Amino acid sequence: MCIILFKFDPRPASKNAYRLILAANRDEFYNRPTKPADFWASNNEILSGLDLEEGKEGGSWLGITRRGRLAALTNYLEGRPNPDLQGRGFLVSNFLTDHSQDSCSYLKKVSSEGHLYNGFNLLTAEFRAKEDTVCYYGNRGSAQPLHLNPAGIYGLSNSLLDTPWRKMQHGKRLFTNIVNQTLPCDRLVQDLLNVLNNEELNTPDSAQETQGEGYSPQMLRALSSVCVRSPHYGTRTNTIILIDTAGNVTFTERTMLNCDVSQWSTSTFQFKLQD
């Protein structure tokens, strides 16, 4: 389970504003092998964490390239995923490596193959000098990808885009309060990390509980917070991505160490988008 909150404003009025502010949590089993975010050894244009799970090595949940291609993935909450279907993380990695298709064309291709995967939501985006584009597709929703309206604030958890789960609405309110302020970069990152680590439970939530039929009441309760905490599963990575008006990218990842919720490491990468 995961949550992604983002503000997309390709032509902000202020020079101190951002074209993109994105805050995301990756929720996963604490012991699932993972490589923390870094530029890929095989392609130093791409920055992301990587899945190292056997059979799914090289997949990702969130990444960006030096040329402004970005992709982010959440799973769709459903009772019994099919273990024989393709790994969803490759949907992110394939977009980051394939420059032959724009974001919406890529999602149209993915939509034709949506049945090959368990439930997912996928954001693809391009940040270019002339135009910024963000598109969305969920294989449990409309057959056609959406081209998102600019100057919007969006929330994506483990249902379709902007589905009003209580946890998503709560996170979106906290996120909106912060991004509507003019804050220096370091303060903005820290305040967004605080949002991502909010453990307030948002129960009961009939919509989430109905979609999660088959999960235990205890697990659904744990999944109702922005930051998920249960004994062996929960939020293990926070990521903040900022893109300013001049194309400067700040990518901050806070990741759990040694399957221990008291041990964390934070890394920050900064670069300028290439045309």
C-alpha cells in the first residue's frame, strides 16, 4: 500500500514556486530486498529506488530522469492478488528507460495490457522547457488514461485517483496547507516529511473497508493512516520531489534501515533538468 500527494502547476506565478511538489510513501514488507534511491549504474540518467525481490529485480515504484520523465506507482487494494501475473514495478522502470513514447501514449499502451497485472495505478509525467504533462491510468478504472489538469492538487492511495478514502483526504488536507505557503526548500521538505509520517488512524472508513474485503480488521485499521505501522509491514520509504521554475530538481528519500522502524537514512539528490 502507498500514498502519493502532489501539486502540479506548470506555470506558477511566482519565481519561488514549484512546477511539481510530490510527497510519497512506499508501504511494503520490511524485509523485502530493496536498493535505496540512486542513479542507476546501468543508466546514470535515471534516479530511483529498485526492487530486488527475486523475479522482480529492476522494478521500481517511483523515479525520475535527468530529462524530466517521471513515473510513480501504487497498488490497488484488493483481496487476492494473482502471484502469477507480471510485476507492476516494471511499468515504472519501462517508462523511465523508453524515450520513444510520451506519457499518455505510454499509458495507452499499458491500458491495452492492463489485464496482465494485478490492480495498479500509474502516473507518468514529462517536465520539459516548453510543456509539462502529467497523465494517469488505473487498470481497475476507466479504460482510457487521463490527462491531468494543471494547477491542481491530487491524491492517490490504493484506490483510483482522488477516491475519497479518509486517509487520502486527511493527507491531502495536510499537504495542501503546506504547499499553499511560500517556504524555503529545506523547510518545505521537512514539513512534507512530517505529513508522510503522520500516524493518525482514519477509521472507520466504509469505502476502504469494502474494497479491502478479505483483509483482517486489524490490518485495515493499520492501513487507514498516512504512515502505516504494523509488526512486519508498513511505510518504509518517504520520497519528496520538487521541480522549480528553472528546472532544478530536489529529490529527497528517507528510507528504513535493517527492518527497524527506529533506524532511518536520508539522502538528497539535486540536479537540473536537461532539455
